[in-house]
Amino acid sequence: MEIRKENLEERVEQLQSLGSDIEHINGTLTKHLLGTYHLLKGWELCEELCLAGLFHAVYGSDPTRSRLLGVEKRAEVASMIGSRAEKLVYMFCSCDKPKVLPQIGTQSPIMFIDRFTGEHSPFPEEFLNDFCELTIANDLDVARNKAIEQYHPDLLRMFKNMYPLVSDKTQAELDKLFVQFLS
């Protein structure tokens, strides 16, 4: 499913109608959502993952940020971007990141913790790679225009742990970052 420019504009208008023009790091949330979408698109990842990148904060991606919609509106989001993309958005928003992200790249099975429901379950394998791609794109867009020295060591460690789970193009993007860090 390739999204045409007019469809992307329609999706952005939907986000704006939900209030995405609020302030965010480096500008508005709309700008960040588009930045994340374009990073994923530039890595030539599937359209459903790119759409998940565009909508990745719709339910609030962490407890300190506002949400555009409540999770009771999941069917509406799925109608806009597709069921699988919406499931990835829900996972990204509901993930208890401080508890889940450090598990990625370890030898232990990853336990997903839903911060909305408190439920613990094995991380769905069919979403792990896309979740890592989305997480990296989100964090790279947030860190845009930062000098490598300003990256938190935990963020760089997370990127290294996710490295084997992402596409060649995403790895190439991380390689550029790591080279800067080592030089």
C-alpha cells in the first residue's frame, strides 16, 4: 500500500484536526510526526510502518506527553491507517518503555508491559522489528540537530541493542551516528 501525496496530506489534516499542532520538541507535534514518517520512508520501510510513524503519538507516547485521542478510539485510528499500523501505534504508546526497552538485545525473552492496562505479556515477535524501527526513527527525529555528545548514553545503548533487529538502511543511519560518536 503506497501512500500518495494527497493521502499523506489527508492523514496530516486528520492529525491536525485532533490537535497535533501543539508544541513539541523542535517545533510542533505535527512536524515531529512528519519527521518520523519521513525517516521511516527514507529507509524504504513498508507503508504501514511509515503510517504508524506518522500516528505514533496519537494515544500519548509516554506519561508526560499529551494524547490526541483516548485508546477507546482505536477503531477510528485503524480506519485511518489500517489495522496493523494501529496495533503498532498502540504498542508504541502503551509500552512501559523504562521497563521494556532495556530488555531488547538481551538473551532473555522480552516481556511487554502495557502502561495503560498494567498487563504483562510476551512481546509479540511479529512486531519487534517494526517497533525497533519506529523507536529509533522517533528518537532520531527528536534528537535532530543535536551534537552526538548530547545524546544520552542510554539512548546510544538502546540503539546498539536494537541494531541487529532493524533494516540495513536503518543500520546505515546508526552506523553514521556511531562513527561520529567514536571519532
